[in-house]
Amino acid sequence: MYALGVATAGSGRNGASFETHSKYIEIQYTVSGCDFLGWSDKSACNPDDGACDSEKDIEFFTDRPRWRLPIAESRFTIFFPQGAHAPLGADEFVHKVVVTVAVNWGGALKFAEYLIRCWMK
């Protein structure tokens, strides 16, 4: 498991494309600003030829999200390998923390479930 801080201007609703990770679950927490994240089932997306890096465990797709979900400050999302997500769709500056958890880590799903239970309280 590792975390990465991201502080950047969003690429706008039409700028972000879908990506997936096959070995990791990704948890994105918005520290400030409001990100707009697109989501789709991976099987419904068209791969971007040559835009796959197995070492970095990332694959990109040519599709653009039809809709985006606003993720406000102090909110988080969890992305599993079956889903493609399009981050940083905001038109404004966003500061977020991305936590990456290996799927094969025995506690990965329990950790995700724990986060959801804490958030729902």
C-alpha cells in the first residue's frame, strides 16, 4: 500500500480519459476543491492502442465519460480493477490523496469495507 499527494488543475470534463489498474484498488480522497470523476465498466471501454504500461499497472482507453460524479472536499471514492475511472475532470484546482492497495494483499477488501463503514457513520 502507498499514497501519493496530487495538487493540480483538473483537465476539465472533456479532458480526462478512462484508466484502469489490474493489480491495485485505488482510493481517491479529495482534500480540497471538487473533483469530477467518470466511471464505466472496463468491459464497455475501448483500449487506446499503445497506452498500456504493465510496469506501472495502468491502461488507458479512448472513451470519454458520459457523466461525472462530483467528489467534494473530504469525500473519497474506491475504484476496483473491473471499473475504468476518469480522474481530474474538474475545471478547477484539486488537491487529493490517492491510496493504492494491492489486490492480492489479504486485507485489501477488508480495508475498503472499513473505509466505507467509517464514512457511512
